[in-house]
Amino acid sequence: MLPIEVSHLVVAYRRWFKPPFCAVDDLSFVVREGEIVGFLGANGAGKTSTIKTLMGFQPPTAGTARIFGMDATDARARQLVGFLPETALYSPYLTPYETLRLYGELHGLRGRQLKAQIEALLEAVNLSHKAHTLNKNLSKGMLQRVGIAQALLGDPKLLILDEVSSGLDPIGKRELRDLLSTQRARGATIFFSSHELAEVASICDRILIIHRGRLIAEHWLSDLTGRVESLEDYFIRTVQAGRDILHEEASAA
């Protein structure tokens, strides 16, 4: 069963006295079990709208989005997903420990099992020393670590992470790479958006690039080795062209 299957997805937003704005335009792709897939695009490309639809927050205008064979709006599908939004807001008057306890209880976790998970996750994101500090006194990077830990509660089969490395310093980014590798080793599938292309290049198996709501490129990272100067260079040239430059070069050859 595919963790993610998007088929001819269209997401359009109504506007007063204007035609609808099409954020996602006939988008199709799949994510296979055990993969780490980077979802790339410039600002406004449609990444967050796609992710909101996968999470069941935004109904599709047309097409389908499925999680493990279930419609993305199905509550059973969401129980299998750990989610980190682009902007995660947590109560400033809770601590990281209390925040994870709240989210854990919403997952149905209780008692010793929940306590053990919270302690293990705070250790994993290097926040044990801030476990009982109010969120309002944490830095942006520390709050991002809280969000990452929240997404991992319940050992989800699929992680969907929007701008996962936002606010993290170089140490935090290295720890994130290690953490995602650990999650993949336990069998999780990971789908994330990021503007940090060096992080994508070091973590991902495969990349998808969207532009103006359409998929314009899809490659295994290993296929890019020796064919492009860097992932950043390839991404910029492809987005500026609005099409996959490697396909053009292959056709010209």
C-alpha cells in the first residue's frame, strides 16, 4: 500500500470579484514505503497547499489525495501520520513536556507509555534540559525541536513535515538528519518540504520539484550525481526554466 498517492490533484481558492486562484494544478505523484522524499519548489509553488490536502485540512477542488489507500480526509489515515506544519504554534504557557503530553493524549497515549515516549523524544531532539521551561521562553529553533518531537509521538508510519529544518542551527540540522535516518531505519516513510537544499541532498532518496502547482521534475538523488553541479544549481535552473533541464539536455544529446 502506497503511503502517499496523489492523482490529478487540483486545489483552487476562491477570491472576491476575481477568478479562483489555482495553487495546485493537476498534480500527480506517489511516495513508496520506506522512502525519504524531498518536496521542493519556490515560494508559492503549491507545496503547503498540497501538504494541507494530504493532511485533510484542505479539500481538493478536483483529483484525489490518498494515505495508505485511504482518502486523506479519513480519520484512520491521519492516525498513521506524524505532522509538522510550516508554522507550528504551541501554547506559550505550557512547557515542552506538557505540550508533548497534551498531543500524546490526543493520540490516545496514556500513563507510563506516554511518559516514556516524551522523555525519549525530548532526549532525541536534545531538549531534555528545557523540558520544564515555558514555551514562551524558548528560541525559535527550540520550538521547532518541540514540533519535531510532537510529530514523532506514537511512532507514525508516515511523517509529513513542512519546512522541517526552519530555525535550526547547524548542530540542530545535523541532529535532524540523524533523527530522520533513525526514523527510516524503524520503517517510517518521510515526505518533507524544505528550502535547505544541502539538507535535502544529504537525506533524501528522491526529489519532486513543483512549479506553479505542477510537477516539473522528479529524480532519484543518485541519478543527479555527475550530471549537475549541485542540487541547488539544478533546482534554480529548473525552476527558472519552468521545466526539467535534464530532460532538455538528454533530448539535445
